[in-house]
Amino acid sequence: MKTITEQKPFEEIEETLGQATRVYLIGCGTCATTCHTGGKAEVLQMKDKLSEIGKEVTGWMVIPTACDDLTREALEENAQAVDRAEALLVMTCAFGVQTVARFTDKPVYPALNTLFIGKEDLPAHFSEICIQCGNCILGRTAGICPMTACPKGLVNGPCGGYRDGMCEVDPNRECAWIQIYNRLKEMNQLEKLSVVQPLKDYSKMAHPRAVSTRR
């Protein structure tokens, strides 16, 4: 499972950096590398783009996992180049940006937009698999999440708009609830469809969220 990102338009990055002329670049060797948005190749491309508009890149690094607390050690190891910079441009997910910000007093700016938690199902093609709703019903839906697979997030069967097993919102996509039905049928568990799911408790998605797993 990966955090899926996309690069911001360069014009937005340039505007965000503002008057900062010396920039340090940080990429991520995990999710952003997989998405080709913040790996070594993309960091070097960004370095060239910044140089073209008159910015000095004081240094760069690709942290193995930018959202890990080891980011602090990486910043300390590169302290000289980081200290010379007026701003840090971070090519990671939002979690990585916030992690970097915790360990420096320099301005920290994101170069990417964080889209969703997902998987790579084809080369360079990613699909959302979980919205982290806090009330998982996969055990009743044959391991297929209706909150992500269904554009309407319906938890009690298909809407009245599907046609010939295809989604009303995206006619090129099979209805999520048809997928759930077929899989439950294969497992001889169609009785699960007779259980009405309660309304989704969106309070479990209230922000900011925190939880203790200690018993």
C-alpha cells in the first residue's frame, strides 16, 4: 500500500518559494519513487528547473522513507547544505512534508499533492483502496470496499442507476456491488447481503484523529 502523489504545477512551486533563492531538495525513496513524483530522477529534474529560474540548489537527498523519524538524522547529516538554504522543497507525501517540518526551523514547502492511499495495479497506474473510514466492513463485502470501489460510497447494495452491471457514474467500470455479489456467490455467502448496514459513522473520520491501541 502506497501514498499516491502527483507533482504540483511548477508555476505553483515557484510562487510558493517566493523570494527564497537558495533551496534544499528532499525526495522519498518509497512511495514518491514508486509514483515517479519524488525519486532521484524527479529530484534531479526539479534541481534543473529551479536552476533555470535562478534558484540555487544548495543540496539534495532522497530519504529512504521520508515520513520516518530517521528523517531527523538525515537532516543532521546534511546540516551544512540545509543550513545554507532559505527553504526546503519536499517532494514527498504530506506526511513526509510534516515530518521534515518537525525537524527544522527552515520554511518547508510541498512540491507534491497527496491524492490517496492506494496500490499499483498496472505500471504507473494506481487505484485507491482505502479511505481509512474507521469502520471496516470488508468481512461482509467479500473483501471489496464499497466506500472506495463505489463512487457513491453505498454500503447497502447498488443504486438504481447501474445498467447491465456497469456503474452509473462511470459506464466503463463494473458496478462495485455487482463485484461484491458475484464474489459472495462464489463463496456461497449471499446471505450476507440480507444484513442491512447501519449508516456510516463519519464521526470516526473527524479531524484530527488520534487513537491509542493499548488495552
